Amino acid sequence: MSHSNGVAYNSAAHDSTVGIQAETVHNSNVYFVHPDASPQEKYRVGVRLLDDGIPSRAREMITDAIAHRYDSAEVRFHWVLAMLSARTYHDLSVEEVQRLYYVSGLVRTYAEDEWKEALRVTFDLLAVLSTASGETGPVLKQLQDLPPRQHNAILRHLDLMLTGGLKDDLWAETLERARAERFGNDRAQRVWAYFEPDPIGARAVPPRPSTATAARAALPGRVVLFVVSSALLWALALIADPAQAILELLIALGAGLTAARCGLWWWGREPRPGLAVGAHVPHPRDPSPAKDGFTNRVRNKFDHYFSVRTPHGFTPGTWLAHTAQVRGDLAAEIADLYRENRISVERVTWLIRYLAEDARNRHNNGTLFDQHRQDRTPARTKALAVVALAVLGAAALSTFGTAVSGATQPQPLWAFLAVLGVAWSGNAAASPWLEVQREEHRVARETQQYQEQLTARQNAYESWKTLLDMTRPSELEMETWLTCDKTSFVDEALRHHRLTWRDLITHTILVAPAPSYKRGRVRGGPWRYSHYVFRLFLFTRDGIREISSEFKFSDATRKNEQRSNYRFDALSSVQVTENVDAGYDLELVLTNGPARNIRVKDADAHQLAPDENAQEITEISLSATGFTHTFRLLEGIAADGKGWIERHSTNNLTPFQIAG
């Protein structure tokens, strides 16, 4: 740990106190720029980054576009806004002021249009705000005369630049616009979708391969033996008594065909005892799924959705007990299908919810426990099969008797061998034949079931994904709502303390995650939270007034508001604790009280897309929280105490000069 001027920075571990309920990174390409992209495309993405509250990346993109000779008053206007957004004049480096001075000299070279006028007004504002006695009336009139698009952009991005009387003159307008936009675009009904993870695609259990290979290989030899034995037996009977042999043959053929048809239905289509139709067969790679954490989370999700999607007449408890086996099989199936690295159960929740609804629907139509009742053999068919087999046996024995007793020269040995061959080979051929037929039917049935399940699940997936795509707010909407919340929060604090902007030296607001939250972001964007803690610091000549409150982002409701006041010299040190696995914490040490720990951002090293840079995402997220500006102010106060007021005064600033 190193200390200087009352400020400390520590990279040691620090226990996280924030509970992440869920997190997701949306697979969006809104900020993606191909290395060979045109300057126009880079500028377009830069403007989107600026609108979405990521000015640091916007500066890089627009600067790159300008470096490749894509330049105009519009381009320079957005570049200047990106330079000034979420910053005060004190935050600008000498080099940045010099670059702004250079650009101010380019204004006259652009064609006259609304963008050139907006650029001119922005520089006039910067010149007035950097001097203690600047006349604000003329530039305020110019600002009000701008078209709404440019006017609103300046007010938004120069929020920290605008102070004092000028801010007072513009505050009513800023507040009115915030009230109008705060709950616009159906905010309360759409925010939930931002924190829903992108669903993973539909899958189903494919049919198991046929296991009848050996039976199919043994079948031809046994069939040949059966045919030869049957032909020999009938030939002997035909020699002995042609009329009787023909009658017995017809009876045997009829009984045999009937037995084959009914037996095929009975033994060749019904599942074997002990193997339920559609039952999940664990994958060989999953020897102990019950001990797997992912499987347990899947089971918990199934329990939840089955308990809230109950048929009429069932309580959640009785429905859970009634469907215990079904839920267990489905949970094992889904866990096996989606057991991959870094797949969260939230991405599969849509399928679990659909399967819970499907189970309820199947219960209502009577197929929950027997989806293939058409494969069940009627009792009549079973009886007919037994009778046919009995008749077939009787016909065989009668044919044997005819062959033995009816001939003038009996050949009992050949007849005995023939009937023995018929009996053995018939049974030996029937068993593999039925197994082959059973497996072919099973594969066909499971293939049909697989296709039906996959189609139904794909439809459910598309329906859910379409709902998310239509409902999920854009980055611009999320940023606009958050900005409106901050504006409203600041206004309430000013009114509570009976302050105007003329009474403030400056202010800063830190937007951090609440103790329990969901979070989400798009690729390349900052984390956004379902629950925030807003922490506002108002700096007056009398000291610092700090106001904090928890915000529920979906409807902007607040709770746990706290206020505190302290003098400049009461802030003795500021410490930042950074840890890859824990995130960032800000610690304020006061001379007259215990240290204050403020969680700024949770760790995100394990939630990065393959093409993302961890340091860049961290900087973007920290900037979005207001941490950079807040830390700089508190750092200065901890170092200088009340002397910070004089150092921060506009009298000590080098006025911004517009190039002639």
C-alpha cells in the first residue's frame, strides 16, 4: 500500500459484500467495429457510444474517424461532447485543453449549418464557464436558440461543466425533460428483459441406436431351418394323406399369419418391461449427475416452475408429489443435454418453464405418464395371439400325426426330426425377428418423438427470444432512464437542503450496485443493475453534504435513504481497494468517525466475451458509475482540506480561449 497526500491505493483482497443474483452479457454487436471499418462506420459507433454513456470509448472512435479524414462540423461537435462529457473543466489535462483550442479555430472553416452553430455555442459555453466573471446571458440565448437535438445533447453531456447561475437558469428545463422521459417507453414493463440472459437454443434427446444388430445377423439361418423343417414335415404328411395335409397346411398358415400379426403388435411394439417410454438414459460421461451443481440448480428450477404451474385441483405440494418421477427424469435430461462449461441455468430457464407448462397440459389431456398409449396392446389382440399360437401348435402336431400314421410306409424318424426342427427353429427365429421389429419400431418412435419435441421446443425458444428482443430496452433507453433518475435525485437533495446551484462549488454522484441485484451489459458496454445505490456529494463552502439511497431501477422506487454532513478537513484519507475476484471498493476515512466502505463495482473477470479486454471493460464500468470524477474530487479534498476550495475556484483556472 502506498500513501501520498492523504490518499491510499490498495490492490489487496477485500471481501465482497454484494450479492449477485444473476448476470448476463448480451451477445450484441452494437459496439463492434471491424478493424477495416470505414471512418463513417467508426464515427457512427462513436456517436452511439456517446449517447449510451460511454464517452471514453466514444472519444477513441471519433478521434480515429477524424484521423482518417472524416471531418465536419457534426463530427467535431460530437468529438467535443465526448471530450467534455461527465467531466469538469478541472478534469481536463493541459494537452486536452490545447486540442480543444485547436478545434475551436476550425469552426470558421466549416459550412454554415446547425452543427456549426452548436459547435460554436459549445466553445462559447466552455469559455464562459472557465472564467469567474463570464457573462452568461448571450451564450444562454444562443443555447436556447439551437435545435432541440443539439440543445439537449449539450445540456446532457456538459452537465458537470455547467455550474452556478447558468445551471440555475437551465435547471428547470433539465428537470422538466427528465420528468417527461423518466418513465417513457413503458419502462416499468420492459426493464426486466434487460437482465434476462440470452437463451440457449433448443435441444432434445436423440433416438438411441438400434441394439438388434446381432439378432438381425442370426435371423436368416434360423428362418431357413424353419422353412426346410416345415416343408419336410408337410411333404411327409402330403405323401401320407394329401387331403388332410392340405387342410392342416391351410389351418397352419392362417394361424401362423394371425399369430405373427398379433405377436408383432404385442411383443414387437410394446416397450419391454422395466423401460419406460421416453425415460431418460444418463449419458456415459455423467456417472453421478445427482452430485453435480448444475444438475441441482436445474432440479431447483423444475421444482419452482412445477409449483407455480399447477393444474386445476392441485395444490403446489400435491402436484410436486404427483410429478416427482416426471420432474426427476426431465431434470436429468436437461442437465445432460446442457452440461457445458459456463452455461448458466438461467439460459435454460425458458425450456424448464416450457416443460413445466407442457407437463401440466399433458396431465390435462391424460398423457402425462403414458405418452404412447397407442402402443398398448388391446386385450382382444393378446387373446387372439394366444389362440392363434395354440391353433398353430395343434396344426403342427396334427401334421406330425398325419405324417406318421397315414402313410403306407411310415417314416416316424424323419417326421419326428422335422417337427422338432419346426418347433426349435420357429422359436429361435421368432425371438430375434420380434427383437428386430421391436427395435425398428422403437427407433422410429423415438425419432418421431425427438422431432416432435425438438420442433415444439424450437417454437418455444423462438417465442421466448422474440419476446425478449421486442421487450429488452436499448442501451440508449437504459442510459436515458438512469440519467433521469439521477437528475430527479439531485433535485430532491437540493430542495431538501434548500440549496441552489449558485450555492454549490461542484457536485458528483456515484452510481453503485445495491447489496443485492441482477446485472447485465452488452459486449463492450458497462454493467447496468436492477438495483442501485445512488450516492450524491454536494460541495459547498461550508463542507460536504452526502446523500445516499437505494433505487429499484424498474420503477425508480427508493428506500434506505441516509444523509450526512462533514467539513472539508474532516475527510482525512481516501482509499481504493481493487481485487480481480472482488471488484472495487472506495473507503472514506473521517477524523471524527469510523471508516466508510463503499462498494463501487463487482468483479467481472469471468464474464468477459472472448474479444473483450478486461482492463478496458473495467475502465468503462468505473467511468459509468461516476467513480473517476468522484475519486478525483475526494482525493483533492483529502489532500488539501479546506484549501481545496481556493484551488478549485474558477479564479485559479486558466481561462479557455477560443482560437481567432
